[in-house]
Amino acid sequence: MKSIAELEAIRQKTLERVAYRKDADSDIRVVVGMATCGIAAGARPVMLAFMDEIRKRNLQNVTVSQTGCIGMCRLEPMVDVIVPGQGKVTYVKLNPNMVPRIVTEHIVNGNPVLEYSIGASEDQ
Amino acid sequence: MDFYRAQVLCCGGTGCTSSGSGEIIKRFEEQIVKFGLDKEIKIVRTGCFGLCAAGPVVIVYPEGTFYSHVRVEDVDEIVSEHLLKGRIVKHLTYQDKERGEEQHLSLESIGFYQKQKRIVLRNCGVIDPENIDEYIAFDGYKALEKVLTSMKPAEVIQVVLDSGLRGRGGAGFPTGLKWKFAAASKGEQKYMVCNADEGDPGAFMDRSVLEGDPHAVLEAMTIAGFAVGATEGYIYVRAEYPIAVKRLEIAIKQAREYGLLGKNILGSGFDFDISIRLGAGAFVCGEETALMASIEGMRGEPRSKPPFPAVKGLFAMPTNINNVETFANIPQIIINGADWFRSIGTEKSTGTKVFALGGKINNTGLVEIPMGTKLREIIYDIGGGIPGGKKFKAVQTGGPSGGCIPAELLDIPIEYDTLTQIGSMMGSGGMIVMDEDNCMVDIARFFLDFTVDESCGKCTPCRIGTRRMLEILDRIVNGKGVEGDLEKLERLGRNIKATALCGLGQTAPNPVLSTIHYFRDEYEAHIRDKRCPAHHCQALLNFYITDKCRGCTACAKVCPADAITGVVKERHVIDTTKCIKCGSCVEKCRFGAIEKR
Ligand SMILES: Cc1cc2nc3c(=O)[nH]c(=O)nc-3n(C[C@H](O)[C@H](O)[C@H](O)COP(=O)(O)O)c2cc1C
Ligand code: FES
């Protein structure tokens, strides 16, 4: 038999999995460019690294989705991180090792990792 | 708990299952394994989304992309394009017929859903009905927790009374009042019964709730059991609903495992358990006294009331019986309060109502609207209007107990009392739309034919009276109606309504009386002019060859009655006295020259 506290635990735990069927607007979105160019440049390991990190840290309200080619294929793998109310940050030329920092600093703490972002890359 | 980046919700409702969603789900599961996506994408089988006309339906979250009419062959493309590469497969998405352009609209943005308010159906198409955890995640069993830990039975009843909830099974009796009677009644054992017999032709609201959100009904029955002091529950569901029965069985088993059914629920000391009883599909078994007789193992025949079930019901004990949809409202009312519920709908009809929209309408399916919504909004805004540019003629509500509502009354609000005033009724929620091609006499005949078939035969007015009415209608549609038939129908109808034993007989004349009231001229055309204005009644139609005829002789050759004569390359003629109206000539004619008039 389950107690009320146990039901609440099930509720919270399952909600993580089903929440975005409810309202997607409040979520932080990680959008990975996964067209042919992105995949060829290694977008899949990057996406899996994001998912891994999110799972490890048990983050709620983060969705990972994919998108097509944005037209800047030379900068792939590219990932947009969209925090509601803060706009979009586009990260470029990513590899899986860069992902944990983005998750910790940007998604968890709200500070975009500027040196990985498109602005920094294009200035060089 | 694993993190999935995307979830594919496949409809497992009856509509989509019969159009092949089982195969589609299987294919998705195979394909995501093939592409190595099975750790990141979850396939979920849900209940009905409501837009069965667009089925099989598949929704992909987080985008909420709505794929309609999905075929097994389409699955590979959705997996390799959308799930793997993140490109929505536009040509497979739902096309909003009203807007006439192809666009990948998300579920919430299409006209069909915008005017709806989903309380009863809130979880249908959203959760996996075979997974109790998903129900719990969407506030499931929270109402039961609240009731068992912080409320007294009388307080629960008061909330339901204050909410203004009325029975969704047909008669619209205030639910709180019913519970109050059952609670006040004394007996060594009390029972809680859920009426899931759903016998109206074309209605499938209750089935969808049971298939899409079975735990909501279990939770509500437990709450109601606590409120009235019942410890045993029965769900009476028709055997023709195999998916609903299976999901109920799974749900009951899971609820027992979690201690949400059985002894000492949530440590409160309250015991309650539920069993399923299968009905064999007789319409009259939906009537509460017949239903209880059937559960007891007797013939499903009604008895006269009083005594009401609250006093002497199942096994002669105090019993409360409610409809599936009525129950499905309860957890939400407990969680959000009576005032919240009253804020939806109208003064005397609070909350929402689910309708099964069918007939001559673009978006056939299941809709849930706030009470007080106008018929016009349902038919045009939600239903997407009449197909083929035809003219709306009437809408039938309340099934075999209801009546037809003509175009002039399309702006009335949908409420229990307004519908009764205009000679129809809310009923359980069937809504059949008719256009100019439907003959109203034939519609009335159709429903009466159904009640004559389903009459249990226990009382004379229903057994014999409805049959006499049907004979008169048969005569009229066959061109043998005589003056005075309408008056006879009206008198018989009134007498049956006044004297029949149960609701079946008491309402059976409604479809006839309401069509005579609003479409008397159509009846008169059949009787006096032997003409069917909708060109529907075969016996009253004649076939004519128009001047489009090129004299190819094909019709004359195919006519089995030798009724067509004519010379090659000249217009042919049909001898209407010989014509047997088989229609073979119409099929054969390549010039569309033969018309029915
Ligand atoms: C012939 C006949 C058929 C009925 N069929 C159903 C039915 O299929 N489902 C249902 O819930 N109520 C049906 N009813 C109404 C029930 O008798 C009863 O009023 C209802 O279950 C009460 O529940 P409610 O107060 O929640 O509406 C039927 C009544 C009659 C007279
Ligand atoms: S059965 Fe699938 S939408 Fe209704």
C-alpha cells in the first residue's frame, strides 16, 4: 500500500517525464541542429550529451528538441538554448565535452557561456 | 526516471484502433529501435483525442505536432525525418479544412479544439491510460487524498451540491442531491454503481472516458462511496466495449496494488472495492432499475419507481447510481472547488458536456464544451460545418429519447432546460447533424424503429403503442399515408409518454413528436402529395430522363423491368408504372441524365 507521501513522490517523478505534454511555454528549450550538415559534424553525440547531463542533474522543465539546417553549416554542430524571458543563445562548433559547462552555467545558473556562443566565434 | 526528449502519443481509442493504430504503434516501436532512438524517445498509447474523423491520430511532443490519417507506411518517414532529424513532416500533418491550406498546426491551435473546455476529457489523449503513475502525475488521486484526510462525508456531498453538477446520463438530476438521499438511507450494505451502458446509437462519450482515463472514474466512485457510506462498487459496462473493459481491468488492478482500492485506503480506515459487470447490449439495461436487475443476474427489465435506488436498489439495499461522465467530473470539483465549477457553464447547467458529433458534419468526433455554448458554434466553429456545401437542416440531440432541432433554433444555448423546452433533451450526448438530403420523417422512423426493437415488452404502452406508431410511419414513407395520420401519431405519442413504465417508453415518441412539430410540412408532403421533399424516400421517388440523354440505349439494356424505351440517338423515356426504382439505369448512364424526383 502506498502512503500519501509516496503518491506525491510518484507524482513528482512522473511529472518530470510527462510535464511537457501540459504546457511547453515555461520550459527551457535546447534545440539541436540536426540536418545532414549537423549530423555529419557530430550533432548526435552533442545532443546525447545534453540529454545525459539533464538526466544526471534531474532537471525538470528542460526539453531537448531538434531542428533542421539554419544555413550556417560551417558552424555546426549548433545548438540554441532558449530560456523563457531571456531570449535565445546560439552555441556553435560544439563537442560533447563542452556540454556540461553549458548545462551548469547557462541552464542551471542562467549565465550564458559566451565564449562558446556564435558572437565569440565570429569575432575571432 | 528516464529522460525522454520526445514522446510520440498514438491514439489507442476505439476509432483509431479500428483504423489501424495498433500496427502504427508497433511500427514506431520497431523503427525507433532500428534508428537507436529508443532510449531518447517514448511511444505512448493514449485514449481518444476526440478528432476521430482525422484518425489514426499521432501527436509528437514537445512540439505538439499533430499528424492525422497516419498510415503504417508513414511511420518510417516520421521517424527518419521528424524524430531523427527534427524536421516536421508537413505533408502528413493535420490540414485544417476551414483554413483550406496545409500547415502543421499543433493540436491546441486548430479550430476543433479552440472552443472546447476539457474537464472530463482533460486526460484523454494526454496520458497513457494503462499507467497509473501518469494519472497520478496529472493530479490523479489528489481529490481522494483530500477527501480521506480532511473532509467529512457531509462536506463532500455539500461541495457536489454547491457545484450544481447534474447527471450526464440523461435525466440531469442534481448529483449532490442524489448522494444526499443515498447517504441518508439506512441499510447494512450500500452500493455505488457506475452506469457505463451507453446505449444511444452513435454515442461514445463514456467509452472514450473509460478508454482514455479509467482511473478518474475509479477515483470518483471511491469518493462517492465515502460520501454516501458505500463500500462496494460496480461498473456496468457493455461487452461491446472490449478496450474499455480491458483498461478498466488494468486500472482496477493497479489501484489495488497501490492501495487506492481495497481495505483501509490510504490508511484512512475506509474500505472500498470495485468490480466490473458486463452488459449484453440491450438499450433498456441502461435504465437504472433494469441495470440493477441485470447486475443481480435477473432479466434486464425496469420496475416502477418509487422506491428509488437510493432507498431500495441493488440487492434491495440503498444504492447510488451515476453515469461515467458524471463521475469523471467529481475529482476536478473536489480539487478546484464548487465555485470554480460553477464559473463554467450557466446558472442552471454548470460545467461542461461532452458530445459525440456525427452525421453530416466535417469534424465528426468527440467535443467537450461549456454548457451554454450555442448549437451554431458547435456545428460551425467546432464541427467545421456541413460537408459538400449542403444546407443544414436539423440536429438531433438526446438519441432515441430526444428530438430534432431546426435551423431557426441554432442560436439557443445548450442547457438542460432550454433543450427540454424545445422538445428535445440533453440526453447522454449524442448529436447527429442532418442536411437537406435527410428526410425528417425517415429520421423519426429510424429512431422509433430502434426503440420498438429495444422495448423490453414489460408494459403495454411501450410494447404495443410504439409499434403502432411505427406502422403509421412506415405507411407514410411508403406513400400510403392518409389524412388524420399525424393527429393519430400525436395522440398515441402523448398517451405513451404519459403511461409507459420507464424512461424508454416515456421518451420514445419524442423524435416523432418533435419532427411533426418543426417539420409538419414534410410529413404533409408525404401524405398529401406523395412526395418526399428531401428526395430520400425510395417509394416516393420517380426516375426521369432529362434532355442530357444522348440516346445511347445503355439504360434501356440494363433495366430489369423493361421500363425504358427509346430510339437510338434520341432521348429515352421511363415508364414510371413499370419502373421498380432499382437505380441500375442511374449507375449505367454516363451523361448524368437520369434524375430522381
Ligand atoms: C431506456 C434508458 C436508457 C438509458 N441508458 C443510459 C445509459 O446508457 N447510460 C447512462 O448513464 N444512463 C442511462 N439512462 C439513465 C439512467 O436510468 C440513470 O438516470 C442514470 O444512469 C443516472 O446517472 P446520472 O444521474 O449520473 O445521469 C437510461 C435511461 C433510460 C430510460
Ligand atoms: S479514437 Fe483516435 S481520435 Fe478518437
